[in-house]
Amino acid sequence: MQDLLNEIAEAMAAETERGKVADYIPELAHVDPKQFAISLATVKGERYSAGCATTPFSIQSISKVFTLTIALGKMGDALWSNVGREPSGDPFNSIVQLEHEGGKPRNPFINAGAIAVVDAIMMGHEPKETLAELLSFVRYIADDESICFDHVVAASEMAHRDRNASLAHFMKAFGRLRHDVDKILGTYFHQCAIAMSCEQLAHAGLFLASDGVNQPSNIRVVSPQRARRINSLMMMCGHYDASGEFAFRVGLPGKSGVGGGILAIAPGQGSIAVWSPGLDDYGNSLLGTKALEMFVQRTGWSVFGH
Amino acid sequence: MQDLLNEIAEAMAAETERGKVADYIPELAHVDPKQFAISLATVKGERYSAGCATTPFSIQSISKVFTLTIALGKMGDALWSNVGREPSGDPFNSIVQLEHEGGKPRNPFINAGAIAVVDAIMMGHEPKETLAELLSFVRYIADDESICFDHVVAASEMAHRDRNASLAHFMKAFGRLRHDVDKILGTYFHQCAIAMSCEQLAHAGLFLASDGVNQPSNIRVVSPQRARRINSLMMMCGHYDASGEFAFRVGLPGKSGVGGGILAIAPGQGSIAVWSPGLDDYGNSLLGTKALEMFVQRTGWSVFGH
Amino acid sequence: MQDLLNEIAEAMAAETERGKVADYIPELAHVDPKQFAISLATVKGERYSAGCATTPFSIQSISKVFTLTIALGKMGDALWSNVGREPSGDPFNSIVQLEHEGGKPRNPFINAGAIAVVDAIMMGHEPKETLAELLSFVRYIADDESICFDHVVAASEMAHRDRNASLAHFMKAFGRLRHDVDKILGTYFHQCAIAMSCEQLAHAGLFLASDGVNQPSNIRVVSPQRARRINSLMMMCGHYDASGEFAFRVGLPGKSGVGGGILAIAPGQGSIAVWSPGLDDYGNSLLGTKALEMFVQRTGWSVFGH
Amino acid sequence: MQDLLNEIAEAMAAETERGKVADYIPELAHVDPKQFAISLATVKGERYSAGCATTPFSIQSISKVFTLTIALGKMGDALWSNVGREPSGDPFNSIVQLEHEGGKPRNPFINAGAIAVVDAIMMGHEPKETLAELLSFVRYIADDESICFDHVVAASEMAHRDRNASLAHFMKAFGRLRHDVDKILGTYFHQCAIAMSCEQLAHAGLFLASDGVNQPSNIRVVSPQRARRINSLMMMCGHYDASGEFAFRVGLPGKSGVGGGILAIAPGQGSIAVWSPGLDDYGNSLLGTKALEMFVQRTGWSVFGH
């Protein structure tokens, strides 16, 4: 397996078409596009990595998997009254769907849905408290106390918040949010600004590959049913408007972030984190997707058959 | 396994809320809503059934899986120049998406996409020839020469073709179709009017669970990669606007038809066909979905974890 | 007044940017873009013309004013149950609005609405009879028995009918049309293929400028209220997606056609027809609009003030 | 003329179906729905009124006519780079159109467009300064120094700003606004909270009926061309999604407000203000529209013919 990861990392290093780094905030725009990392954590407790797998990057939307997990823990199925669970058929930040469907976002992974999930877990608390709880959870499932928010990224996102502020005010106008919009957004942008390495991320996602049980600690994070359901949402909605493409090419539940990371889950096998900052036209890591495609072809871990 | 299917059939027989039978054509409206059937064909060659599993019903949109398979065999990836592979986020017969995206349907399972697939496989031939080829293929993979079109259903669909005619003319206006609209629609409606029983359907779908190899004949129908890809499309787009819901609750690639049938694929395990004519609000079999949910909970065959 | 028209014709002859001739059918694509004509018929019975004002051209959508007049004569306000009277905010052939509003077209001048008006006036008759009635009406209001359909244009439109066929089938799927789609379209394309000169067209439109009374015959065509209402529809919806622009620049009720003609009404003053085949980006005559703008600036005939 | 207004006021007093008072803020919800007023200011300097024509009400969106006039005075046609001039085909607060057209609002009278106009006239100044300028202009054209903002209404609108905040942030995300969103909205809500009586409003609008010259002061407010253009925008877009209906029934340029007022312009004749708080389904004054319809039928002042 280590050989395979090395081989993938070498193949990716040789790629000349690397996509376009996100440039809507300067902090992401300045990341070196040549970087690549891949880490695998297996349900048997093995760990493999290649590339700069200990370099932290901004996990951005991958964090939505973790806040969704927390929200389901707190509210269970009541969450679904304000958030749907269908693919959106629109870009990640579209507001058209919201207007047509009474301010209810299609799923928890488009921006509007993730903002609604943040509102759901705040439960009257201040951003600071909610963020402390979130960070504590991520550190716990990654078994690493060094994980932190990148406050500079969070502040920059807040300064460029107009599109997301528009989504939030729109949902609030329909009574879908209970907290102050700026507090929700402050929390949301910090959540997205969690910095993690591929090693940490693969470890953090392992409970989803292992029927809800963290490894090697063997502590249950969620029920098997909830792990399956989160995986189904990652499969259907994890890559925005290109979720079908990811399912077609990779065949694993996955969640991408605009920082260039992707977390993919092979149920019963392991959790794979990849990172390469250059994005394709849909905002997903170009080489990250290629690497996962190669990985699945070689391991036969697609959920759709060997 | 037989006990499980019996148990499911009994549970479904006891259900009082059975959904609403499709009524847009009289031939479907008159089907007895009390019927239920389930069949399983495993990759090991086992066969199990419960309920009226030898009663033929109109497979309707489930047929789109078979024409897609034929189209990919004829054209390979060239098919994707005129059909996408993303969930649509819209009802099965929406034309809005077509206008916004230059007449290119989102995926091969919404009506517009299926019509484009029919156009692709016609290749200049007459409807009669195309239909002979399709029937021959379905009989082959189901290993049953008795499978037929229900010409009465097909004629009734043709008489009520306006919505689909609108989709077809719209695509043709964008140069997406090469054949005469009425000939394409005549072919399309016959395809949807194939009558099959659950036993036949489970058998016909088995190659998708078995890496592309039909069982027990052991003859390859498609490559393993193509089987995975068709499965991914069934997962992402097989239940129209409620594909996310099916993935969330059942966790298998599946394709539903408005006749009340669903074909679900458990890769590496088997192919499951269910039938109950009553539909939910999204046009998918209400009890068929419930039966599959129960089946997967008991077998642990979800692709998203045990 | 004759001096003004001459001046306008000279100014237009000097223009180098003449727009783009419609090219979706060969018959329109081959029209010489250098042609220009303007005719004025006043309520006092005066006639003025400049340019090639006796050359017939395809009036296309301008004909919708005449069929609307006939339809209101036959059905009165009952027409409005299947056709709205609001600007559409969309291009002339958009189907998006139809899907969102149950197949009811926004107004009688977008294609879908004009098709619904044709269906309304057919009243169970064959296309031939409906067309005879229409031609008879147009000859009557233009006081010219030489006006004819251009059957070559009509046949070519029919051969390229897909977009309009899509609209018609869509409306029929919602029960908005009563006749056979191909018969409705055959009638519709002949209506659009009426060939008239600017002189004929200005005369034909005069009743709308004269409170519903044709001049100089002094025969009432419609009531004063109906004349006002038709004018209001021309103002609000007569130039598709650019109706606001026409109101802003010209300030008269007007109806354009893709053949390059525009009929404009100055209530209480007269009826103006212009023709220049080159179109702007919205499908309206580029120089025709410019000529009308110049005409109104000089005459002070804008309905919005001197 | 006084007899006619009395007659109209009596007819409206006898109406039992009075529409529904706006209830999205308590200050508007508590207005007595039985009130009715009508005032006419003619270009010859005559003044007529009936009903409670000196009672101030919240002019709301009617104010957009005045800020548009100021904006055109400051920027001329440069305004149109960030605001269109076409009817929207959507409700007043729709965000769908904004997403489809790059954040550029269709016209200055839908909410998004009016917010963009406010941003345009702020020119780096504080809300207080902009509002002082606006109030000064309205007092000047109404020749009445007693006109004021209703700060309670403005504060209540600000507290319920989510829908408009969503529109504003959306436009800002596309670079269409230059000022702070909350400052723009604070200004916008004060503008809408101007309280005027029908007498004041009819006087204020008179310059639009009089080729841009205020009466009886005989001082030019705008050029004749600009007066015509503002009138054209009122005609095309002044009643949101029901502008076509108003043109069809009344036939005058007009602008309605959710407070129940309507300002209508009869070019060359006079300016008419009506007020009745009950609204129809589109948010326009039910009896105000009826009263104007009756007024135009009797005076023959429709711009579309006698």
C-alpha cells in the first residue's frame, strides 16, 4: 500500500495541468500550487502517507462533515426540517434554489445548508463556545490536540462574506435561522478555516469507514446507521455540482474543500485524505480527484464494484 | 434469505398506506395497488422470491438502465457529449434545466436524457429495428425469451406524449437529436412499455452486481469499470428528485419506474427487484422503497457500511 | 412631414452598423440588409412614405397584433384565461416561464402566447379556414386585396419548427391547447409569413391610433377601450425582452417582427411602419428602432410627453 | 373635475372588498383600511381632491421615482451600467433574476434596483447627508416644508430587513454596490418611510406630467426627455409583477407603494395621487387602482387613446 501511495504521489508530481488555486481571498490565493499529499488510515489501524502529508491546509468545506456529525448528535432527524438531503443541481452558492423552495437549502453541504447546520448547533450559545465545541470534537476524532483555526483565513472570509451573507439573510427572512446572521457567519468561517494535514484528516474521517467507531481507540462516535447516512450525503452532495462526476470517476463518498483537500471514505476499508491546492472548474481539487481515481482503480475499493 | 423475503412480503401486505398508482394513462391507472413482489438474484447463482414475483408489470423507467448499457456499448464515452451525468435537482420531466444548459439533459435517467439515449442508439435505423435489438438484449440478460413489449401501454403513452414531445423538440432545436421526433418517441415509449416480472428483472440486473458478468452464464456483458459507472449513475440519478432520499434510506444504486418497480444493485452480492404499484409524491414506489430499506437493514448490504 | 421621413430615410441610408439579418431560415437570411422603408398613415387620412415602402417583407410577429384583435373579437376577455398580459422578462421563445406558471404564457406576443391565440381562434376549424379569415381581415384593414401569405417562408418555418413545437406540446400537456399541434403550428407559421409593405402595414394599424376606427373608411374595427388595451399590450410586451428599452427610447406602443419590421402606434396621431432587415441582439430591427426614435424626437408624439 | 373626484371617492367608500393591508411590519399593519383619498394637480395649476387627501401615509416604493430622478441628475446615463430598465417578470423581491444576470437588477423600481439607486446617490456620503438631500428635493417639488420621514416605520423596516439585506449583499458580492450594506439599507428604508398626503404627492409628481417643469413655480426639474423616460419606466415597471395589468386597465405611467398609495402621470394633463391601504395579491392598492381606472375612463386621459 505504501508503494501505491508513493506511486500516486510521483504521478501527481509529474502532472503539468494542476488547476487554479482559489483566489477569492488572498490567504488561499498565495498557497503554493505544487504541493500534493495523500494519507490513508485503515480500519485495521494502519497508516500510510506520501507527499507533504503533515503540512496543514485550510480544510474549508470538508469541515461540513464534522459539523453535520455534531448537529445530528444534538438534534437527530429534527435537523432535516430546515435542511434537505438532495443534490442541488446548482453551484455551491446558488440562491435560486432557496427562492424556489421557501428558503430551505437542498442539503447540508452547499453553503446555505452548512450555514443552517451551524445555526442549528449554536443553540443560543456564543460563537466562541460553539467553536470550542467543534474544535474539541475534531481534535478528539483526529486524536491530535494541535489542530487549530487559522484566524487570518477566517477574518479574510468574513471580510468577503457578501455572497454567504446574502444566503444567510435570505434563509433568515424565511424563518430558517434563529441566531444573528453575523454571529452565524463568524462561526461558519472559523469552522471552514480549520487547518489540518492529510494525516490528521484521514484519521478524523476514519469513524465513517468503520461503522461509526473511531480507530484505533475503538470508541463509538456515531451509530452504524448514522455513519452510513453521512456517507450517503457525501456521495450525493459532497462535490457540489460535480458530485455525479466524482461518483462516476472515483466511486467513493467524498467531501471536497476549496482549499484543495478531499476526504474520501471507503466503507469497511479506510479513510483517505488528499490535498492539492489547484481546483477544477467546479471548485474541486484537480489532482486530488485524479489521485483518488488512481487509488480506487488500483485498490478496487469503489463502492460500486471491484 | 428466503425467510427474510417472506417476512418483508408479509410486512408489506400489512401496510395500509400504499401510495397512489400512476394515473396519467389508463393502462397504469387500472393496476391493482395491493400487489407486491420481491426477487433476489445473487452473484453465486441463488434465486429467492416472495409475493407475486412472476407477474409481469410495466418496467417503465427501469428500462433506461438497459438502453444506457446498449448505448455505452455502441458509442462509449461519446455518449456523454449529448447527455450529462449529474443529478438534476428537478422533477423527471422538467424543461427548465434544458433551457439553461443548451438543451443538454443532465443525466440519462431523466426523461430528456433517456430520449437522447434512444436517439443515440437508433443510428439511422427504424424504430422496429432498434426495438428488436433492445428486446433481444433484455431477453438475453434475463435469460428469458418470453419478455415482450406491452403495445397497449406504448400506444397509450404515445397518445399522451405532449410533455415528452416538448422535451424532444426542445433538444432537437438545439441539435441534440438526429432522428425524427415521433420515431424517437415511439421507440422510447415501447422501451418503457417492456413488461417484466420481478424474477426476470432481478436476473436481468445481475451483471451490474457481478462486475459486468451475467450469472450463472458467466458471460461478460460489460467491463467491470462500465458496471461500476452505471451503478454510480443509478445511485446519483436513479430516483429523480428523490435520489438523495433513496441513497439515505436504502444505500444501494437503484432505478425506479412509474409502474411501481425498482431495480437495486448490491455490488458483489446480488440484484434485487421489487414491485408495488403505489407511488410516493416523487413518483417512486412507496412500498418498494420500504421493502428495500428493510432488506438492506437486515442484510447489511448498503454500499455505505454495514 | 414628408421632409422628415425623407430626412430619416437618408440618415438611415448613411448608417454603417445595420445589425444582423435573421438567419434561422434561409428565406429570411437572403434578404438584402441595405433596405429601409418608413410609412406614416395619420388619423386625418394623410399618407407619407420614404424608402422602399411598397416592397413587401415578412411581417412575422407583427401579425400577432392582428390575430390578437381577431381573438378578442371572437372571445372577448375569455381569451385571458389561457394567456396572460404581463411582460415576460425572458426571451421570446423561453420555456422556463411556462413551466413555472402551469403552461400559461405570459402574454399574447411571446411565441407561446401567440400560439395559444392561434389555437383560440381556430375554434375547431381547419388551418385553411382560419387562415382565410385572417387574410381577409388583414386585407380589409389595409384596404388592399393583394396581400398574401409567403408560402415558401411558411414551409421553411414549419421545417424548422422544433422550438415552437416544444412550446406548443408543453402547453398542450397542461391542457392549454385544444387543436392538433401541427395544425396550430401550420396556421401560426402562415400567419407569421404574411408579406406586407410598410405602406400596407401603416394603413392596417391605423385603427389602433384612431380609437378603433379604420381610416379613411371610418368603419369601426374595435371599441375604443379595446384599441387602448391592444396598444397597452404592444407597449408592455411588443419587443420581447427589450420592451422596456423601446418604451424608454421611442415611447410608443409597438410590435416588432424578426423580418425587420416594426409597427408603432401614436394614439390620436397615426400609425407608423418601418422596415430594415438587420436586427439587434434582442431580435428587433436595429435601424427601424433608430428611425422611430428620430421620428418621435422630431414629432413629439411620445405618449410619455412632448 | 371636482365632481368626478367626489363621485370616485363615494364609489370607493361603497366598496366592500378593500384588499389586505400590508402586515410585514406592525406600523403598516395598523393603518385603518377604510381610508381613501385622491388628488389631482393639473399642468394648468388647478388642484382637486376628495377623501382624506391631507392625511399623510407611508409612500414606500413611490419614493423610488424621486430617488431615480435625483440619481439621473447626478449621474445621467452612467446609472444604467448597474441597473437595467426592463420589466422583471418576477415579484418585487425576487433574487433569482439577480443570480441569472450577474447581480444587475432589472430596473430601478424592484427592490434590488432601488437599493442600487440609493447606493448610486450616496457618493461616499453618510446616510444622514443623503437623506437630507432627498428630503430637501421632495419638499421642493411638493412645495411643502412639512414633509418628513416616519422614523418609527424606518426603524421597523430595518429590524425586518433580511430579505432586502440578502438582495444587497448579493449585489455587493458582484461588485454592484460601493457602500456599506447597512448604511445603504438604513438610507433606503428612510426613503421608503417618507410620509406624504395625496395632495403633497400629486404636487410632487406634477413635473413628470409637465415635460419636466414644476408647476405653478414654472421651474425646470428635469429635461423633457428625462421626464418622458422616467414616465416610461413607471409604465413598464411601476407595479412590479402587475405592471402589464395596470397598463391594461389604467393606461397611465404609475408607481405604487405597499403603503397603499399610487402616483399616476397623465402627460400634458396632470399628476394624480390615490391612496387606499388595502392591497391586491401583487401588493398594489386595490381601490387605488380601481379609482384610477374609473378616473381614466371618465377623463379619457389614457396614453393609449381616448
